[in-house]
Amino acid sequence: MPSISSEGPAAPARSGAVPSILQMAAPLVVSFWMRALFSFVDTIYAAYLGDAAVAAIGLSIPLEFLLIACWVGVSTGLTSNLSRAMGIRAGARIDQLLAVTRRIIWVLVFFFLLLAAGVLIGGGRLGLDPKTARLFSIYAGVLVGGSAFTAFWSIIPDSIVKAHQDTRSTMWAGIWSNLINVILNTLFMFVFHWGVFGIALSTVLGRFGGLIYAMRRASAHEAARRARGEDTSPDLDPHPLRSILALAMPAALTYALMAVEASLVNGLLAGHPYAMESIAAYGIFYRILLFMLMPIIAAAVAVLPFVARRFGEQDLAAIRKGLRQVFAASAAYCVFLVTPVLLVAGAIIARFLAETETTAELTRVILWMCPLACLTMVPFQLLRPAFEGMQRGWPGLVMAVLRYGVFTVPAALLGRQIALQMGHPALYGIVAGLVLASGLASFLFLVWMVRVLRGLERTLHEPDTLAA
């Protein structure tokens, strides 16, 4: 595998002490693990209602990814530009960017409210059995419609605290949200007996806790910044909307393409025997995979501001060192934590979350593939924000199109065909094919980053080229 460890010319001195990439990532690991429990807790509580409820929540994964895509996209664009504005001490530009982002959020709120209405009305026309279709309509409709307000409005305070490099506030926002979610889930499920409606509603309401906390911390940071009187530049962004969307669109499209993968799996499984059990098993697998990926995703969030600052300082050595550190930590996590946990506890998790023996067995087998799935996603997750930190949004999009639009479909179809020929369930081959597609895309992404860093080394003393 190509190396990103070669040292280049000496880096310019940096102004002031800044945290390392692992120091920035540590609080985010806790935060993102807690945030992952939003969806994971939903699956745990749905298990009490049966496989139909678990399958209904699994069917909502593409819609959740669409929510995540829009959230991550706008957050990426705003965080990067806010960090840049703070770096040049342009307070007026910060206010300008926040005003533009509020308009973007209102557009997103309107769109997702329409989408929620469509799910509630048309969820029963997807060719599912009536019970699963009804539960899907209720869960997805409430989750999408409610999250349009609680999720998207958190973008602004979350981006502000990250631009101030306060990842601890992000951690505590996630903790408060998840605690409220668990409390309300218990209340709505076992006291009010609201079923999947209560599960979705508790997730929506739980996010208010994190939103309120993040708003307070963001307000404190901004008040302190203004009090210091550091805003010496009156510069405004001539095209603030374009500056945000230039990074937001590629990031959002990258995550939107992930929804294609979940939809593909559900579609490939729908026509096979034990379709509901297979969809439920894949839903459990995906929740576990997402939960296990949280430290890596958290590190990816820290990569963006880390690389952006050092790229502005033309400190390529620090970028290489930071990427080496985060790659090594992520790989060690997959090998020494994820692998033993799932090998030992995979069967217990499957039995706990599944209603039938068939679902439990399907889940148990594919959970063995989860550690390898985590490992193959490390470069793909970490290199996209690294490119964005270097003001290059399109490499992430190109690789997402390659992975989800080129590799995923043939790999999943091939895996399904091989599994069926060998007398195994189609689900096993589909998941194996997805892992193969992930590994191939990550390898090519890593090769691309190596080539870019080597090219930047050659132009280190040409500022205009480096900033392009």
C-alpha cells in the first residue's frame, strides 16, 4: 500500500499552539458514539416490537442518509469558511456566512417536510407486507419531518464551536441528546405504549437537548471573540453562498450516494425467501457497523479543520504526520477492539436484537464481516475531509461516484450470485460484495492522496499554485 509518510521540506513556523489531530478527535469520538446511539437505541427498542419493526427502521436508512448528507454538506461548507474567516479576523464575514446559512436551512426544512408528508402518504405503496409498510410510514415520516427542525438548525451552533476548535462542546451536545432520547424512548415505549411512533418521536425530541446546549456554547464563544476585539479585517465574501456550496455540494452528494447502497441492498433482498428477516438482519448489521465506525467518523470531522489550518500555513509535514497518526489509530481500533468484540459478542447481539431464529442466524454471520468492513472504510472516511481541508471538494465526490455508482452494483450482484450458487443466503454474498467495493475504492483514494501530497511538495515554494 502506498505510504504517506515521506518527509518533505521544512514547514513554516505556526503561529500559536494548536492541538494535534488525535487531541481534536478524542472528544468527538465520545460525541459521535453517543449520537450513533440515536439510531442504535431505536433498533434496540424496536426489537421489543418484533422483526417487522426492526425491518421498518432498516428501510428508513436511505432517508436517514439523505438527512445526514444535507447536514454534513452544509456543515462542511460552513465550518471550513467560518474557520477561514476567524483565521483572517473578519468578523463581518462570519456574520455574513451565518445569515446565508440560515436561508439554506429554511430551504432544507421545507424540502424535508414535503418528503415526510410523502412518506406518510405513500409509504404503503412500496410493495411491502402491510404491517411493515405501515410501521415504516409512521417511523420514517415522524423522524424525517421532526429532524427537519431539530437536526438542521443544529448546523450553525455546531459549526461555530468546531470553528473555535471546541470539540468538547460537540461531545456534550451529543451526550445530552442521547440521554434525553433514552429517557423518552423508555417512557413512550413502556408507559405510553406508542410503538414505533414513540421511538421516532423520542429521537426527534432528544435532539433538542443537544441543540440548546450547542447554541449556548456557540453564543459564549462568539461573545468572547467579539469582546477580544480581534476582528481587524472588514473583508466580506463576494460570493458567500457559492463559497459554502462549493464544499457543501460535493460532501452532501457523497453521503447521498451512500443511501443508494442501502436502497440497493433492500431491493436485492426484497424478492428472495425470508426477505423480511434478511432486511431486518441487514438493518441490525448496518446499525452495528455505523456504531463501530463512530470513532473513525469522529476523527474524520477533526481532519477537516486540522488539515485546513496547516494547509493555509503550507505545513505539509504536519499534514502527513497528522494523517499517519489518525490512520494508525483507526486501524488499531478496528483490529484490536472491533474484531474481538464482535467475534465474542456477535452472536449475543444478534440474539438480543432479532425476534426469530432465522433473523438471528443471518445477523450473526454478517456481523463477522463487520470488522473488515470498518477497516476497508478507514481511508474512504478520512481522506474526503483531508481533501476538503485543502479546498478540494471534488475528489470525495469522484470517489463516492466510483464506489457507489461503479463498484457497488456489480460487486453486490456478483456476491449474491456466488452465494446462491454455493447454497448460502443472498444476504451473505451481498454484504461481502459491499466490503470488496469499499476496499477497492479506499485503496484508489489513498493512491490519489499520495500523488497530491507529492505534487504539493514540488510546488511548496509557489504559493499561488499551492492555494489553487
